[in-house]
Amino acid sequence: MKEDIFMKKIINDPQNLVDEMVQGMTRAYSSIVEQIPATNAIVRSDKASMQEKVGIVSGGGSGHEPTHAGFVGKGMLSAAVCGQVFTSPTPDQIYEAIKAVNHGKGVYLVVKNYSGDVMNFDMAKDLAAMDDIEVKSIVVDDDIAVENSLYTQGRRGVAGTLFMHKVLGAAAQNGASLDEIDELAHAILPNIKTIAVALSAATNPMTGQPGFKLADDEMEYGVGIHSEPGYRREKIKSSKELVEELITKLNEELHFDSRNKYAMLVNGMGATPLMEQYVFTNDVLNKLDSFNITPVFMKIGNYMTSIDMAGISLTIFEIKDDKWLEYLNYPVQTIAW
Amino acid sequence: MKEDIFMKKIINDPQNLVDEMVQGMTRAYSSIVEQIPATNAIVRSDKASMQEKVGIVSGGGSGHEPTHAGFVGKGMLSAAVCGQVFTSPTPDQIYEAIKAVNHGKGVYLVVKNYSGDVMNFDMAKDLAAMDDIEVKSIVVDDDIAVENSLYTQGRRGVAGTLFMHKVLGAAAQNGASLDEIDELAHAILPNIKTIAVALSAATNPMTGQPGFKLADDEMEYGVGIHSEPGYRREKIKSSKELVEELITKLNEELHFDSRNKYAMLVNGMGATPLMEQYVFTNDVLNKLDSFNITPVFMKIGNYMTSIDMAGISLTIFEIKDDKWLEYLNYPVQTIAW
């Protein structure tokens, strides 16, 4: 560690951080995941469960753990490619993951909408095409906070990506074809919406600096998972008041209707205790009560984090087909789902 | 929220924090847990799986989520009692939990070694005795950092308690009697040892104040899960150096031997990213390699937290009987295991 940066982090040399993280994860959970040699791509250990199935590959910059590698395993992702911190994985590593999980039925890529990721996953797709591996992809852009952003044209891809992983992973495990998975991905995408608030920024281990600074009594609405700006700063509010604003924003997109079914993900950003996440969840459920809505599927926890950022995101997914709910509930063998 | 305290927390009135947390958790996961009315005791929803079995009850102060309520469910705890933040639950609430999970085979209490918890769980045991409910208990004291402490005579009970929950929960699910569970608990206890480091203290939502202050470049060895003092402060070290010290301390207790089997729990304290926990795990596994030891069971994540404390604990459990490993691997239906 550089002597001039006193980061409050349990690491060794920041340059080796992702390599060491991948080794720690794959050694500790060798029955679930393994590393593709000489890469930071992580693939399902249980090869038998992937035979005759479409491979599902995701990935992106590191710092969002357990995303993405924590969702590799039977019934969910076939592989995840870990880039450097907040940096897209390189096309050659994505390509290695595609080759590793192709079993003749093609490979589907789940990409979060950041320019670097979109470009590198596309290049990997081109490399795979030269090998006659059929590859299709979806770009997830569930964050409703802002249009365009640092690193992004359009909307950002955030925690709602996990619903995409879960539904497509179950479909692939159940033998869906590449075309069926592509159709399913495009069907669910417009129904998954997320919005976040932040109380503090992540401290990037490569720089030792926080991504932004908020005053001691300040919060920001709509912050991204790489400390991208949101849409408003103000004095910190109660959980109830936050929920009021976030649900109002989500309702503008999804037009809540008590005749519909919804899934919900309350996602901690890294440093927000579960205690607070459950209080927030209680306020969300109370607010949804006013629409006569009780979600039929719920998860609360640290799923799509931003290193040590304090904050929370709320994802609502309108379930238009009971098959989608079945896929959400389909059993998986992963580290973190 | 008091206007004079700007806590960076997503909460409403701190006085209602635990009530709202329990409601959020039980509403979101109603298929797994439910609240005993008018208490903050949480009991397994699946009553059928508890028939003819010994009930296993744990609990303690809140602020350690997902401990304890996250481990209630088929195959693990029958009930958990949530006290106020860092405060023992009251005897009457523990007693309600005992009554709720007694099915004629008796109830076993897993208590972390803090004076308030020990006293209150004992009083609840006395209340249950007046109802002719047979109750036995174990006091977990796995933290090797210091003898005696704030709130504790002897050693503190920390993350190793989860191994106790897991092993006893599986034994109860498999029909072990109260005496058999008591014997098992006392057999495994001396083989479970934990030690922690902290980079920052928890901020208690009742006071808005951190439990202690460390300089920007400072860490402390042996801190407890309520910000109790450890045994040494110094400039922050690399993960490798931390591991070297922690493993040396654990070896003094457990006398590592490559002919033995070990389980390992790397536990984040709340604000320490999984990325760092996996780097630390990699260093632990490398260090254990030097003893020719590879743990046969491993878990990494935020299990026994201390609100938003940055830090990590390492628990090693020497598995002296293959039955214990079978119980560690026994499937459960809980929120957080």
C-alpha cells in the first residue's frame, strides 16, 4: 500500500485487489464457482448443469460485490467477468467467458448500460462471432434517476439488473433457446425500474478518494453506483420521507395498479446496515399499502453495492407474466442470491 | 428524528427503530418468519417443521443484523428475540419466545456472553420453569481477544455464535433431545474461536455518537461487537499483516494440526465491503496453507455486524466429529444463512 494514502481498507496493494478478491472468492466457494485460468472471469463449477443450455454471461467493473460473481451458479449466471474497480472488463476476458460457457446453444450477455461495458461486451461478441458462437445481448438501463450520466448514454444500469440475471438464468436452466431468452429479456426490461439515495460516496481503493463529498447533514437523490451525480441534494430526511419521494418517482414510470403483481428489491449500497434497510422496507410496504399493493416477491440486502457507499436503492419490477414469478422463485446454487 | 443530531442513517424516530425493523423484516419474509404479537420476538413461520422437536431460541441486542432473526427458519433457530440497540431483550419477551416454540420436548437457549443477556435469559428460564417447560442453555464466549470486558465477565460472545446456531439447529431438526443438544453445545463450544479488527466504530442510532474514535490512519485489534475496547491500536496494516496476527492468536488457542478439520467464518462488521472480505479471505487461506490446512467449510459475508462499524472478524471452528460438519452443511430455510 502506498505510504502516502491511509485508506481505511483491509487490502494489500490496490493494483492486485481484483486478482486477490477473485482468488479469495473462488477458493472459498470452489463447489460453486471457479476461475478461468489467467483471467478474472468466474464460471460455474457445476459444468453438468450447463450442458445443452444457453450460457448466460454478465460482468462489469468490480466494487459492486456480490454482483456479479455472487450470482454465478446453477439456475442463474453461467459466468461473470470482473473488471478492475469501477472499470469495464476487457473484451478478451469477456470472450474467454463466452467460450467457456458455450455448449452449442449460444450465449446471452447481460450488460449494464455504461459506455465502456457496452463497447467491450460488443467487441467480445464480435470475437465470438468469428468462432461461430451465436451471441445475443441485452443492455439494462433500469435507473430512472437521470437521463445520460457520467459514463452513460441514456439511463444507467443498476440493481434491477439482478432481476434480469435471475429470470434469464432460470429460463436458461429450464432449456429456453437463445431466441426465447432474448425475447424474455426484452419483455421484462421495461418493467424493471430503480432509484437510489446516497448518504456518502464510495472511496475508490485506486485513489483513496471519495467519489463526491456530502455535508454531515446532507444526502443526494438519484446517485449512481459509481458515484455519478443524482438529481438533488438536501438535508437528510427520515426514511418515510425518502420512501415518499422514491415511490412517487417509480409510480410515474410504472403506474402502480393493485390488479398487477410486483417484485421488490431493497438494496444496500455497502455501508448501510441491514437494520436501516429493514426500516426502509417497512416504510416502502406501508406506502405500497396505500396503492393496495403487496409485492409478491421481495429481497432486502447488499446485492449491488458501491464499495463502501452509504445509501439504498429501491427496485420495483412489474410481473406481467406468472412465468416471470416462477423464474424469480426458481431455486439456485450461488454464493449470494 | 431529533433536529440536533444529524445522523447519517436511514431511519425515522430512533425510539421506534427496532419495532420498525422487526415489522419490515417479518412483512418482507412472511413465508419464513413471523412476529409474536406485541413483542419483538421473531418465530419460524413453518410451524409444522417444529412439531415434536426441541425449540432453539437465541437473541440479544439489535444492531448485529442479520443476527439473530436472519437465522430463524427450518433447520436453524426456532425463534430470535430482538432487544433494543446493543441492549439485551427483556425476560418477558424471551419467555414469550420460549412458550411459542415449546412443543413438549423442551427449549434450548443460545446466549452470547454479556452480563445483561445472561441475566435476562436466565430469568426467562425461571419463568418457563414455573410453566413446567424444560429449558437448558449455553453461553457462547468465542472471542479470544480479551478476558472480561465492558458488559462481560469472561470472554465475549461474537460471530462464532453462528456456528452454534447452525449446528444445534440442524441437530434439533433431526430430532435430537434436549439433553443431546446440551451435550453437543458443550462439546463444540471450546472448539469455536474468534478474533476481530476494527477500522472504525459503530454509530449508535440512540446517541448519534460513535462508540470510539480512531485516527484516520489507525486501527484496533480485538474490538468487540458493541465497540468494547480491544488489545492494541496501531497504524493500519495490510490485509496480509492483519491475517498474520489474527491467525497467530487463533493458533495459540486451537493448535492447528493438518490432521484436523476446520470450518471458517470471515465476518464483515457492517461497513466493510465484500471486496475487502474476499481479499482478507485469500490471505487467510494462504496463511492456513502454511499449516497444510484447507477449511472444509467456509462462509464469507456480513453475518454478525456492529451497525456500521468497519472491520472484520475471523472465526475458526475445529470440527472434531464428522456429524458437526454434516450439521453445518444441513439445508436451512432462513433469510440470511
